[in-house]
Amino acid sequence: MNEMKDLYTELAPGLNISKVLTGLWQIADMEKDGNILDPNVTSLAMSPYVEAGLTTFDMADHYGSAEVIAGTFKKTHPLGSQAKLLTKWVPKPGKSSLEETRDAIQLSLDRLQSEQIDLMQFHAWSYPDPTWLDQLFWLQELKEEGLIKHIGLTNFDSAHLRIACASGIPIVSNQICYSLIDQRAAGEMAKVCQEYGVKILAFGTLAGGFLSEKWLGKTEPALENEATWSQMKYKRFIDAAGGWSKFQNLLETVNTIAENHRVSIANVATRFIIDQPEVGGVIIGARLGQSAHVEETMKLFSFSLSEKDKAAIREAQSLLTAIPGDCGDEYRKPPFLTASGDLSHHLESFPKPYEAMAVAKGSLQVFSGTVWEGMAGYSRATRRGNRISVSGTTATHSQRMIGGKDAAAQAHFVIDKIEAAITSLGGKMEDVIRTRIFVNNIKDWEAVARAHGQRFADIRPANTLVEAKLVGEGYLVEIEAEAEIL
């Protein structure tokens, strides 16, 4: 039996959290009909968690009144001082400013009735628009001012986690979907986390409640209006993983293991994720005041999975279809594995990263704003007819070099800029027919080539990679591209 000390972990220096975090996203679901919960009454339902040692709560600026409820608990309840309150900032796409960032953080501070946020987790909708990097650098400034104790990310993919870390932003965690069904985090994400000392905060470990005895041996549900947002979302994950039959096979395997340990399917499913070395904690959703399941959750620390147990689970997982893409892709590209199957309940549209300007002979041009464009007299990209030519591009954003000494990070940011230019001129990445890569030192060729391979895996443009002495100290890679819109 595990000691109760295993209930806690140091996520970052000075930030100790319980390995099981209580997620408050269902507050939004409970309030979706406009019935705002009374924070004084609802906050009382947080006390059983803290009493049991589950001291950490996860919320966001868009989880209904979750921040207000949690702040009320911390400020007024006798156990409030023991609570760790982690929240998120999910800004809308488009240009922003330090002032807007400060206002967003101050709003959370006011709701939480706190002078400092333990962990502010940032979500970016669109990577080609470099505003997300500006916002992270601004969060870093607010951290230095003392408004934020630690910075985390939420729903970042491995490439952009790498970019943020390599650029010197002190990221301590990335909150992403990770479950027996969704194993994307076990791949490139785990490698980047290990390389940069980032911990995963895993949500979706119970797949919206599907990983439970309730669904064992049951026929496939229709799930229409009576379903919760979580059920609608994770049914899409099950469909993407190969369907109900394969899911039932996994459920039967986990159930056999659960019966042997005299615990629940949910316990086994969660314990498997907790045991992954890159995981700092798992987040289990709660409907405050309606169902606590504290005793059930604490059973997680009453047993251990044997290597035989884990091997059986991995064998059942091997029959599933891998969830496509990288972590967080469900919020950025099809297939949208969200509650609505698209982004309609999150966003209306994405603004273009750059403004296209009409020039001579019917051409269009875009500029990324680097000092080089004005000094040397060129555009980031030019479109004439159905053809787009993108200039040689380095990892430059405003006055900053992005990606530090990490060649892969620089390459990914360069490709983001190329995508920004092409999409701003009416094209898409699938239109790219040619790329040329120049590395400053041939030793970086493989890291850069792998980054190119990740981003162009399904496009396969013609490509050349050569060693060349690049202009500008610290730049490791330069890429140019050509696209043709059909």
C-alpha cells in the first residue's frame, strides 16, 4: 500500500500540489442555463476535498463562476488557507497588449480574492499568429512583478511547448488530455517535457465518465440533448480511437484488473496515468454540491499496478486507433474532438496573422515586422496570381530571436511564420509545393529535418537542405517556401 505522502508532489519550487487535482470545469455546465451558483453555498462543497488531502483545484476564466467560488472558499473557509488554486487564461485570437494581459490576470486575482496566482495556465488558439508568444512574454513580466507565482500552459502541442521553453519562458506544466484512450502525450510530448523539466497535468483521464463500470457491456449510446458537454466530447474521442467495440475490449481488460485489486475501473484508469513519469498530477472533474466521490478518489493511493497489469492494459491499447495529431490539436484543426465537434461554442473565427497589402501588377504582399524587411527592402511573402513565394525566414519575432539554442524550436517557429504568411495571402499549408532549408551548422540538420517532417508529414513538398553561413548571430536555420493555390 502506498504511503499518504505519495498524495503530493512538488510541481515547481514552492508549489506543492496534490497528485489528484479537482477540476471545476463542470461549474460551467451546471450554470449553462443561466442559473449562477451561490458562491457562499457552493464553496462549502470544497471542504471535503481539502479535509481528505485533495488540496488542489483547477479552474479557468471561462468555467462559469468557478474562480469566484474557489476564491470565496480560500478567503472565508477555515480550511481555505490549505487550498492551492490553479487557473487559466484563454484569450480570444487576435492582437493583444500588455495592458489587456494585465487586465485579464487582475480579473482572475479579483475573483480569487488573492494577491498572487499560484499557477496561471495559458491557452493559445492559433500558433501562426505570434501574439501567443507576446502574451507569454507579458505573463513572464507579470510573474516578475509578483502577480503570478508560476506559468503553465494548457493544450499546447509538443512543438510549441518546445518553442516556449527554448525561448526562456519559465514553463512548469502543460495541462493536456491524457488517458487510456488518448495516448498522444506519451510520444513527442513526453520527450519535450523530460528535456525541459515540464510536468503534465492530465485531464480527461476518465473520458467524461466513460471509463467506468457504468458503461461496461452497454450498447453504444446516442448521446444527444441529455448528455453533458464532457460526454459529448469524449464520445468523439472513443469514435476516433476505433469505435465502441474496441473501447469495450479496453474496458473489459481494465475491469479484470480492477476486480483483482478490489477497486474501480476509474481507479485503475487514473492510476495508470499517474504512474507515467512525466505526469505531475491528474485532474478529476467535480460537480460541487452534487457528487463528491472523495472516498472513491482516495482509493487511488491504496494499490499499485503491477508490470503484468500495465502490460495487459498496453495490449488492449494497441488494438485502438491512435488519436490523430499532437496534444491540443482537437482545438485547432479537424477532426475537432470537442463537445460540438467544431469550435462553435468557443470561437466564431480566426483573424489572419498579417494584413495583406495590394501592390503593383495585382500582387499582394505581407510583412512580419522584422527589422530586416525594411532594411533590405523585401516582403515576408508575395502572391501573384495563384502563386505565393515566401522569403527566407529565420526565427525572428519583432526584436527577439525565438527558440534559443534549440534548432528544432527555431525551425518550428520559422514554419509558423511561413504558415502565417501563406494563410494571410489566402493559401493554406497544403498548397506548399517547395521548401528550401539552410542550416548554419550541419550538426543541426537532423533536428531541423525532423521538425520539417512533423509539420509537412501529410504535404510532402519538394525539399532541399544544405549547410550555409546564416546572417545574424544565433540563427540556426532559415527556410523559404513556395505555394501554389489550385
